[in-house]
Amino acid sequence: MKKKKTDNKKHLMTIAAHYNAQAKYYDDVYESVICNAENRAVARILSDIIDGYVLDIGSGSGLLCDLFDIDKYVGVDLSSEMIKIARKKHPDKHFIMADMHALPFEDNSFDTVVSLFGPLSYSTEPENLLQEIMRVSKPGAGIALMPYTLRAGKGLDIGGFSTLLNDDVRKIFYTESSLMKLLSPLDEVKVIGINYFLNTYNKFSSIMFKDTVTSDYFVDRFLEIDEKFDSILPAEFARHMIGIGIKPRFL
């Protein structure tokens, strides 16, 4: 047991060091037309569940606050440098350093719990993490978790640099079925793929026509249509996926 705790502490320290090193240019790396379109797609998908007191796990530089105007919000992250940036961008919001497996909140505190772009994949104990998320969530709370997909883990058309490419940090790359299984304690679970083919289209366009997509309207429409592939392709074929469920009202 002591060795397991020591290994987990080292893992958390590695994650924190990785994102501390990335913090000063993190937002700039993800300022492409496609990245911004993916953010808008996430906001559209989450618009029905963001409500009340919101917990943001792996809050990074404050992306969720960039996407939504949230009155009651707290963001948790392992990286002190990312938290500094988030506090500077959103001085009216509350950001704290915390381990997502041991959240410093009372039971049944939050109406919504969100974790965007990867934190779930850094958990080596995802079942325990989900139980901790459910502990701090109110009955009926919306829960949205966004791990790295198997496609991303294979480096297939991921669209350039990504922090997930660091092999020094252990990660779990998810399939739609593995995410559905993890979220099975929740009600009304669904998994949505985001960006199946936009990166591939952009790569082909660059090779064939020496041109890349630059229109916000075009990429937004592309991603809206692209989501329809959910009906024929599992979500791990997408660049990103998000699992959404509801904490049961009666346990």
C-alpha cells in the first residue's frame, strides 16, 4: 500500500511539472482555427448541463470560464502555474490546487462537474475518481468527462502539437465502450465524438492545394455535420470525445 501511494504521488508530481512547464505558452498553442472551433463545439454540447454551482476538474488556464459565464464556479488543478494564469484571466473566479482523487469539498456540493480535454486520462484509478466526483455532486447533477481518445493516443491526425504527446506522463486512452463502462453508475449516459474528419480534411487540403482552413463559419459547420458520424463510428475514431451522465437522484 505504501508503494502504491508513493507511485501515485510521483505520478501527480510528474503531471504538475509537465503543465507547469507548458503554462506560459499553453493558450497560444491552442489558438488555431480548429482548436477554437472544437472549444465552441464543446460549449454547444455542454450548454444543457452547465447550471448552478460548477466544479471544473483540471481547470488549466480557465477554458470553461472562457466558454461560459458561470456565477458559482470553482476550478481545481495540480499545476500552480496554470492556476496563476487562470486567476489572472478570471480574477473573479475561484481556482485552487487539489488532487482530483481527494477533492476538498463536502458531499453533495455541486450541481455540475466538468473535466475538459484530458484530466480523466491522467487518472490511474478512474473508478475511484468517478466515485469521488459522484461524492461531491448533488443528486441529479450533470457530469461531463473528456478523456483522450484512442485515436489521439496513436497520434492519428491530432492536428499538431498536443500536451498529450509527452510519454513521461502515464495516461489511459479511451474507447467509447470503455468510457461508457466507466460511467455506467450514472444515469442517461451518452458519449459524443468531436472532430472525426476535420483534421484529416485540413491535412489533405494543405497537401493538395497548399491551403488550410481559416473560416470560423466553415469549421463550425463542418464539426456540426461531422458529429453525425457518431451513428456509424465509435467515438474513439474522433479527435476528442466527451461522456455525459447524470448522478442518480436516488442511490
